[in-house]
Amino acid sequence: MSTAKADLRSALEARFGDALALETWSGPGGRSLPLAAPIGDEAWSELLRFARAERVRVLPVGLGSKLELGLVDQVELLASTRSDTDVIDYEPGDGTLTARAGARLGRLAQHIRVGGHRLTPTVPEPERTTLGGALAAGQDGFDRLRYGPIRHQLLGLRMALADGTIVKSGGKLVKNVTGYDVHRLLAGSLGTLAVIVEASLRLYPLPETHVLVRASSGSTNDALTTSRALLALPIRPVAVVARNTGGSGWTIEVVLEGRDDVVTWELARVREVLPVCTTEGGRHDLGAPHLRAMSALERRSGSWPPLTIRTRPSRLADALVIVEGACLAASLRPEIATHPGLALAWVWFGDELPAELGLRLDRELRADGHALRWRGPQRPPGGQDPLRPDVPAPARRTMFNLERALDPDGVFPGLRLDDAP
Amino acid sequence: MDTKLVAALRAVVGERGLIDDPTRLLPYESDGLAMLAVRPPLVLLPRTTAEVARCMQLLAEYGVSIVARGAGTGLAGGATPVADGVVLSTARMRDVLEVNVEDRFARVQAGVVNVDLSGLCQAHGLAYAPDPSSQMACTIGGNVANNSGGPHCFKYGATTRHILGLVIVTHDGEILDLSEPVVDPDGYDLVGLFVGSEGTFGVATEVTVRLVPAAPVVEVQLAIFADLDAACDSVSEIIKQRLEPSALEILDKLTIEAVEDSVFAAGYPREAEAVLLIEVEGVETEVNGIAREIRTILEARGALEIRTARDATQRKKLWAGRKGAFGAMGRIAPDLYVADAVVPRTKLRDLVRRTIEICRERDLRLANVFHAGDGNLHPNICYDRRDPDEVRRVLAAGHAILEACVEAGGALTGEHGVGLEKLAEMELLFTADDLAAMCRVREAWDPERRLNPGKLLPMHACLEIRTAALPPAPTSLDT
Ligand SMILES: Cc1cc2nc3c(=O)[nH]c(=O)nc-3n(C[C@H](O)[C@H](O)[C@H](O)COP(=O)(O)OP(=O)(O)OC[C@H]3O[C@@H](n4cnc5c(N)ncnc54)[C@H](O)[C@@H]3O)c2cc1C
Ligand SMILES: Cc1cc2nc3c(=O)[nH]c(=O)nc-3n(C[C@H](O)[C@H](O)[C@H](O)COP(=O)(O)OP(=O)(O)OC[C@H]3O[C@@H](n4cnc5c(N)ncnc54)[C@H](O)[C@@H]3O)c2cc1C
């Protein structure tokens, strides 16, 4: 073990003085790690060069409040973008925004409002989500149905590689095919390939108005049938969501936004499918309480969903039959929220998920062809590992080669890509 | 080429799947960048993914390079053969494997022609949005490899936003089946990375594409201007006002003349200096509202006349000139050099002017027809490839245009790719470190660099990383 590693904190202080604003990160199970917060390209380069030379493994993080523990367990140091927050360039005439990775999505959304723009994703906690963290986690907003996933918003980025060099991919332009889209590789890479230090996003017009439509529905089947009818309308909803409620019923929510006249027209179409409904809305305001409620959909009961199911739209009902069937047999009532248009479902099991039920769900859902992601402590032992991509072995090998190509010395933690048992 | 290898390949693809007769190799000598031509020793035309995989295994054993080829309409020399390498054409891989209306996707073999897929979707009220002007010929595999654009990509985004899955055969003949259309990639986004890799990562054999519902109402506006600047400024203003038409295309005077003299004649007025084609789509209210606001901008910028069409036949007629523009220009010069660069949309007018000056200084005829809404310029320079001096001036003008665009915050290519054409200019935009990182990514896919060698990345940038004086690094970290 290198000397720096034995007393990393002192070594960092000796090398960087106060420049890294060292703190201590404390995680579950009494785990604690030093957390450094470099600002600017040069500081990132130097920190990574130090880490490489001293064989210290680093996880780049945003605010680092909710990290995948499988990654944290592999490292000795967290390097946070929390203080590297500047807006580099907002070009209203071109509809693009460039900012440092630590900028919070909430502040960026405020910043571009003056120029009449909105950004996506609209995440549950925009003030506590960094641009880099959202990109590296491939985080969605509730507005994905209309605007697409975060990786499609990314025009380009600058990244700090494991050897400390700073490189760029893509640019700030809305159209550009010069060179490889290495930035696409970084989106969703969970901090395992490089540090995103700066990124450029495409922007959208700030809508004049918005409206949230809410209606009740009976069974799971009714809710999904109604959602399909809504999705078949000639409208461009921001979200169509179905979630089960405390009793036996479901709630359907539709969010519309855009020009006043268009929203009015679309609302009339929605009412044809949902004759009994309530509406709230008005001027587009990201702070509006009901929009907050929509974006907090993913944090029902105050926690992230332990299970995310991704499938084809036509197969969502099959997946929910499996979930509800297995839970019923175990006398458990799961909370479920779905984006039927995206074929995405989140499931919460309450305080306890019996391991055998978790395993049964894992087995049956995968056998029926649905993709799963477990997160947090409720993942059943032996269930789908969030760090091990559920893709054919040749694809995992290509991923392994890419990890090795960008980070040959393993300065960053890795996904689990080898095929050894 | 080794006769044993040729025999083994013939056994895989059959007599119709292999061309080695020199007279039949001629059409494969170049792509749309006709000034670069190399006669390949062998062309393979496999039918299935399994055949592609078997061929690639054999070629790996013999260390032979492979240039994938769709329809050869690329304009950057991406499909130009390499000496001693084989061309692997997808021309016999034209099956549509699945159109899933309920889940809005289609799965096709890579050789399916863009327009055939679009036509098939139309019957279901759906559309495959990317529509390169070459869509009558170009293949979905070529579109994937180049991340191609088209007029409607202004609203819908380029090819990459429409690709849900791929089957890729790797350098050594392994099959990566990533064809299932999932909401998000699991692990790294291999599909997203592959799109735009110009045949250097592998051969795409099947493509899963996203389909979008066809818009209920579509209006095309054709605005006629006495001044190219005013057309450019109208586009910048439309973007600035955050209006969202689905397409914004400009044609200049020389293009208009060429179109009107051709079978693509669309009734564009010959006295115009520029026409701006705008398409707005959506529901009736939306189209009415946006079209009205755009009209106000066009009038304020001095449009001489604004024609509109909602009826499908009329719309098609207004579009015919744009879609046929490249074909029509065949009449005004033996050869056409189609440059491709992107600029910030706030700087359209300045950069279009600059391209005109650059060509005028070099005594070259220039026709501009471009995806103005995306800031994607296509200065088309007329020339005769038999005149070496003219060829030299054309290349110099192309370089000067790219320099000007990069200086203005633009990029080297908006849709045609780097290919062979823009290798030298990559260093205008990227540092040696940027390029070295890209080389490493490339080598993760193709360690021997046998796939489309010498394209997309300047060779010396890749060679340098092999010999780079990196400090000795540990091979693994002790944890
Ligand atoms: C168990 C768990 C469940 C979660 N579930 C959900 C969920 O269901 N839905 C949801 O929307 N969000 C979920 N999150 C949160 C989300 O994934 C992000 O973590 C968070 O929203 C972004 O916060 P942050 O900016 O502080 O980034 P962090 O939480 O600090 O980082 C997020 C990830 O990105 C990496 N990273 C951060 N910054 C960079 C950078 N600049 N360069 C490279 N890599 C970087 C980190 O290593 C980490 O893997 C969950 C998180 C955890 C740990
Ligand atoms: C008249 C005209 C108009 C054009 N208009 C447009 C336009 O509007 N927008 C636009 O973006 N482009 C346009 N182009 C350029 C060209 O048509 C596109 O780049 C198109 O996508 C190329 O497709 P192709 O099948 O002809 O591919 P090719 O030219 O055969 O190949 C292009 C590149 O893709 C690689 N490749 C091909 N197939 C595969 C595969 N299956 N797997 C891996 N790699 C592969 C080749 O190696 C090469 O690098 C135009 C060209 C012409 C001649």
C-alpha cells in the first residue's frame, strides 16, 4: 500500500493545502471517506494525476448524497463537483447552455428562464441535483415522454480522464457529428470512466402555460387501458402517469404544456378520455406545488424506488400482473407508479421486502423478458446486480474494453463486467 | 488477395455474394466524394448477420481490412475502399424484419433504403423521422454510421435520437445483439456510441428504429427573398423567438436556377436571390399559431412573397426542388463538392457571406442549399475533376470554409461525417489529447484498426498514443 493511501487525508493536505476543501463523507454502515472538491480543470487534472501516481481509487460525485454503494466500496476517495458550479455560456439565440458539472439543475433552470428557455430533465430535487450527477446517473425527469432522455439533451462535454488530461467530445452546437460521441458513453456511466467537468445541453422554449389533469381509475387494467387511450391522442403530453393509490384504485395524471391555445385544445381532447377529472395549472412555473408533486412521484414514501422495471409498452401490463400476483401471495401491497408511454414502472414495497419475494420477482420478471434495476438495500441477495449490465456477454466484453481504454489503471471504480462467476 | 481466403469467403456468401471481376468493381471505387477513388480487390455482399459474422472471422484470420458500404452516397469518402481491403456491402440485406405499430418501432436489416422504411411506416400512420435528401438511395446502416440528418431533423433530431437498438458484428466476427428496444441502455450506451462511428467500430447488420406518429396537419411555407441575408436573418429570428417549425431550409439563386432548369422544377421564381422553405406541423391550432408568427417575421424581413400549401400534393411540389437540388446541380457542373459545416444559429448570415467570399476569391461557382434551422451549411462548389487546378482551388476553399466556421464557434460536419475528407481539419477542432482519447475508444472496438482504416481520425494521432511517453503506470491498483 502506498504511503499516501495509508494516510490519505494528510497526503492530500500536504499536496494541495486548502485547495480541495477536504471534508469527510459518511455513509451507511459507519463507512467514511475523505471528500475533495476541486474547482476548475487544472485542479481536477492535478487531483487525478495524484490519485493515479499514488494508486488511490476515486469516485467522482456530485453532492454524493445517494451513491451506489457498490461503487463507493471500491474507492478510497470521493471527488465532488459540488463547488465547481459556474455557468459558462448561455446563448439564448442558439438555445444552448454550457455549465460546469457541479451546477445544480434548479439554478440552471432559473438562469435560462429569463431568455425564455426551459431545460429537461425536471428532476425530483433540482436544487440537490448536479448537472454532472444527473448525466452520469442517466437521470430522468417526469417530462421525458415529450423531451426524451437526458442523453439526448447532451450536445457535448469536457471530461477529466484518469490520467488527468482534459478532453472534449461533441460541442455546443445543436447539430454536430464531428468525431465519436464519447459524450454518449459518459452519459449513464456512473462515474466509472471519467469525470464530467463541463457539459452543454440543448434547451426548449419555456411553455406559456401548463396544466395537470388528474382522474381516478379502477383496476390496474383499467388504468393501463385509459393511459393507452390518452397516449393514442394527437397530443404531445409532457407526462402520462398511472399510479396505484392507498385503496384498490389507481390515479391517472396527465401534464400538458405549451402555447395557450394548444394546451386548451389538448385539454379538450384529454377530457374526452377522462370526462371526470380535476385540473390545476397556469403560467409555467417550476416551483408550482403540483409540478413539484409530479416530479416527486419517484420519491413516494420519501424513498427512491427499490425496483425499476423497463419493458415494451405493450408488455407493461404483463409485468404488473407478475408484481401484483407475487405480492398478493405474500400479502404485501406494493406502491406502483408507471409511465405507460415509456414502459417504465417503479415499485415500492414498504419497509420490508421479504428476500424470497424479492428473488421471486427478480426471477419471474426477467424470465418474462423485462429489464430490472434494483437499487438500495432491498435488492434481494442474488437479484439483478445494478453494476452488472444485463446484456449479452459480447456486449459486456466491449464495455470492459471501453473501461480499460479510458481508465487503464483503474483510477475510477468499475462496473462488474468480467464473466467470472 | 489470398486465393484460399477468397474461396472460403465465396463458400460463405455464394457466387452472387462476391465480386472480384475488375469490370464489376468499378461502381465501388468511390462514394459520393468522387474525387477520391480506389479500386478494391474484392466486394462481399452477404445476406444475413451470420454471413457477415463468418466473413469477418475469416477476414480477421487473414488480417484483411474491411470497409462497410451502404449505398455509397456518403459525401466524405467514408466508404472509399482501402487498397488491399475488402468492401462489405449491405446491398443484399434489405429485409424489413418487424414493424411493431403498438410499441412504435421497426427492425430492419442495415441495407434497407431510408425511403422504403418511411413508406412502409406511412401505411400505419407512423413515420421514421430522419430524412436525408439522399433518402431515395441511402441505407439505414449508412445513416446509423454517419448519424445522418435531414430537413426534419430540425424538429426530431438526427439519426441517433431514433435508434433504439442494433446488431453489430465486431472486428473478429462476434455478434453483439443489442436489438431489443429498451427505454435505457443497461451499462454503457454502446448503441449511442456506435451511431456516427463511420464504420470504424463494427458492421451494423440490423437496426431497431423508433417510429413517431405522423402529424395530423402539415403546412409548408415558401418565402421568396430578394436577398440571401434576409433569408438567413429570418431563420435566426425564428430560432431566437423559440418558434418550433419542423424544418427550415434555404436555397440560393444558383440552386433555384438549377432546380428550375431540371425535372425537379418546383415553380420557384428565378428572379429570387433565395427561398426559405418552412414546414410547420402539429394539430390545427398549433400549426395556425406558429405559421402566423413565422409569417410576421418573414414579412418584417422583407419576404417578397409567401406561398403556402397544406394539401399533400402541393406540399410535395414545394419540397421537390429542395429534395432534388443536388440532382439538379448535376446540370450546372460536371462535379459538385458538397461541403458540410455547422455554425451557431446566431451567425448564419455572416458565415454564409464568408463562404461566398471564399469561393469568389478562388474564382469558383458556389450554390448554397442548406439545413438553415440547425445552422448546418452546405456550400456546394461546382468543379470539373479533370481540371487539377480547379480541384486544388476547391479543396482550398473547402478548408478555408471549415476554418471560418470553426473560428466562429462551429464544427467541421453536421451530418456527412469526417471520412477521409476532413481528416486534416480534425486538428482545427480537437486537441491532440481529444483525438488520443477517441483513438483509445476506437481501439476498444477494433484493436488492429482493420475497420475502415485511415478514416475519421488522423492516423498520426492514433500512432502517437501508442508511443506516447506516458509515465510508467501500474497495471492494477492494489485495493
Ligand atoms: C440507491 C439509489 C437509488 C436512486 N434512485 C433514483 C431513482 O430511482 N430515480 C432518480 O431519479 N434518481 C435516483 N437516485 C439519484 C440519482 O441517481 C442521482 O444520484 C442524483 O439525482 C444526482 O445527484 P448528484 O448530482 O448529487 O449526483 P451523485 O448522487 O453524487 O452521483 C450520481 C452518480 O453519478 C456519478 N457522478 C456524479 N457526478 C459526476 C461527474 N461530474 N462525473 C462523472 N460521474 C459523476 C457518481 O459517481 C454517481 O454514480 C438514486 C440514487 C441511489 C444511490
Ligand atoms: C444527393 C445527396 C444528398 C444528401 N443529403 C444528405 C442529407 O440531407 N443529410 C445527410 O445526413 N446526408 C446526406 N447525404 C450524405 C449521405 O447520403 C448520408 O451520409 C447517408 O447516410 C449515407 O448512406 P449510405 O447508405 O449511402 O452509406 P455509404 O455512403 O455507403 O457509407 C457511409 C459511411 O457509413 C459506413 N457504413 C455504411 N453502412 C454501414 C454499416 N451497415 N455498418 C457500419 N458502417 C456502415 C461506411 O463505411 C461509410 O463510412 C447526401 C448525399 C447525397 C449524394
